[in-house]
Amino acid sequence: MLRPFSASCLSFDDLGGLEDVNMRDRINRQPMMLGPGTEFFLDGQPAQPVISSATMAKAFSGSHLDLNAYNPDVEDEPDAAVATTIQSPNPTPTILQNLTNEIVRQKERQKRVTDVVVVLGAQSFIGSHVVCCLLEAGYVVRAVVKDKSAFSMRAMYNMVPEAHNSLALHTLDEITPCPAAYDDVIRGAAFVVNTLITSLINPAAIAQCVQAMFDSIRRCGTAKRVILTGSAISVSHPSDDDIPGGYDESHWNTRSTKSTEPLHCAKIEAEKEAQRLADTIGVELVTLLPTLVVGPARCNEISESVRTIQDIAAGSKWFPFAPKMYWNFVDVRDVARAHVAAMENPRAKNQRYLIGNRATKFSEIGRVIKSRYPHLTPPTIDAPNFLTLSIGPIINPRVSMRYLWRTLGKIRTFNCSKIRHDLGIQLTPLERTVEDIIEDLIIAGVVAPSENAVVVESSSSLVSLNVVRLLLIVATGTTAWMMWRKVR
């Protein structure tokens, strides 16, 4: 019952440091309808392409030398047309004709392809969306992943099925890369996108990743621009007071230290080191600084920020309180589109860009969820500060009393007008983002759909609910008063 409340008490630092470390299996296994075996489905759709009889006829006729290959560029003909073709006097094309057709298709494909893009951290929450946007834009993508399991590969290739020929997966140890680890991947690429800083939780691994990437870029000599995904923690510390106009790209976080917040200090130093290395070897660097990234998942990943929204949606009707804390959420699809725009726009050369939406309370998110999904019971009431201070650290040991004391009720705004002006990125309204997250969680089976929920409450249950709320408030206030007397 108190899990959503305790999760909401975590700091921006903790959520940013734990991005992309949670995984969930979005592949649904179902028994075969005919014969033994298992079918794999992704969000209710077949996860593998179904080869029709037309494709098989072309394969046996010699148009495909590899019978296991499936070329989506060759449109399948109706079965009747195939039967007519087979019965014709000249049913099979010659090898020369097949080769000529393949050359023509290859030239047409090359017209759509501009440059090769390397994406480090492609399996992360942000990275998978970036890969999807790049494929939709017509780029050839080399995606660096942690593992090439069957589920991971199927999910990556099914993001944009019509462009799966433009995607290549490479397995590398991104946490502790060895010297020259990225050489084979970066060689010949024009752009390198690094989303690993948002997912790594080891400060030493962040520095090693940035150093190894620029070493390979220097040796290969083909990359002309690097897109680095940082964090808004580089701009401002969560306990900083708000300033007129909000924090922008000209500000830096000077309060995080290696002793107090080693992870966030490592992200700041990695951004500065990346700029130094980019200037040294003569490549362009664009740094994107998103706030808390939320949104629907593309593959089988789920970020800690999305898990916070999930906990809010799964709140209990017996405890409708949320900490009075303001956080700045941004849609992951906006962040992905910003990566593509930062690659293509000349104005983005050697620039920093903040990506964030408006500051929002957790109770506001709960009210958005309640208005669109009445069967859910998210917290919609701001908890008194003494309630948060008294039970937050007790429920979750990761919650810091010092952090809560400094941030409860404090609004810290970011000025993100630069990315709208330079790159033309229009941010998605938070209400739509939250709705898409809940729909995604319903599809994944994490949140119950409306048809399985009961939303009718009797008057007696409402009375008992109010009594329980009052008792909780009195008990919490008494505990807080006793703790204050003891400390005094």
C-alpha cells in the first residue's frame, strides 16, 4: 500500500542513476495451435515474419539462393497469381534477371540511406527509441547491445519491420570495454550516438566508456559528429533554489561531489571530458540533457522513472496520499527525436540542449491517471510534509531525510526553449505521455484493464475509508511529534 509513496520520495539523483536497469519480458508465449511447439508474440502480434506461399514459390524458383532468407522488399503476390505464374510457359525468371532486379532494388535502397549511425546502449530505454527513430528516418544503424538473446534480437528487429535490413546488432561489453573495443563498430560510421551514460550506475564505467569511444573515433577517423546523452543533473543540483527564468544550458551543477553523489559527479565529469576529447581530435559534439525520461517501451526494457509511474497507478484506495514533490518528466519519444535532429541540424554543432517538460507534482499525475482510468486508485492528495518526513525513510531505506527536508514543496524549473528554437522539437504534453504509459503497462499485463476492475464503492466503505485516513494522519502526527521531542 505504501510502496508508491516510498518510491515517490526518491530523489532525482536516485532515479537518474537507476535508469534502464530494470527489464521485463514483453514477449508472450502461446502454444502452437497445430502440432507441438511454442509461438512467440510481441504485444499480441506475431514476432516473426510469416512467409507466404508466394515467397516460397519464388525461393524454389531460384529468386532466393538462401531458402531461409526473407526479403521484405519483395512484395508477396496473391496465391492465385502465383498459380497462374507457375502454369505459364515461362514460370521461372533467369538468374540474370534476378540479379538485375536485385541491383535495381539495392540502388533504390541506397537512395534512402544517407549515413551509418552507431548507437551505444541500444538496449536501454532511451537507446531503443533512438534506434527506432533512426530506422524510420532511413539510416543504417549499427546497434551495440549487451546480449543477442533470441528475445532481444526479435524485439529490436520488430521495432521497424520494413527497415530490419538496415539494422545490425553488435555485442560488446559496454560496462568495461577493452582497448579498441569499438573499432570494428565505429569504422566507416559518420555518426556515433552514446546513450550509455543514462544507464550505467558505476562511475568508473562511465569514464571508461567515454574514453574508449573517443579512442576508437580517433583511430577510425570517419565519424564527424558525436551525440552524447547526458542528464539534467549536470545543470542543477536537486536541492538548488529556483532562479528567475529557470536553469538553462549555461548552468552547471557545482554542488555534487565524489563523496556525496559519486554517480552524478561522474556524469558531469564525463560530459566535460567528452568535450575536451572532441576538441582534441576535431569532431563535433552535441550533448543532450534530458530530465526524468518516461514513456512507453519499445523493446523489453523499463526505466526506473516509468516504474515510479507504475507504482503511482497501482496505488491503494486506503492511502490516497502522495509526497508534495515536483519533478520534471519528459517523453522518451521527444528525446529520441531530439537525437535525430541533433545529428542533422548544423546549428547543433558543439551545443548543449536541455530536454524537459514542466514541473509536476505526483498528485497531479495521479489525478491524470484517475481521470482517464477510473478503475485505478492512484494517490491524488498531497501528503502533509510531516507525514512524508516521518514515514518516507522508514518504508524505504534509500530515502534520505536530508533530501526530503530540502526538496519538499520546492519547484525547480528548466528553460528548454533552446531545443525548440534550434532543433524544432515540440514536447509531448505530459497527459498524453502518462496515458500512453498506462496503456503500455496494461498491454504488458502489469496494470489491470478497466473491464477487470470494480469501481463502485458503497457509502459504508467510503466512511470506513475516511476513518482509516484520519487514524493514519493522527498516528503519523503523533510519531513525528515524539521523534521531534526526542531529537530536541
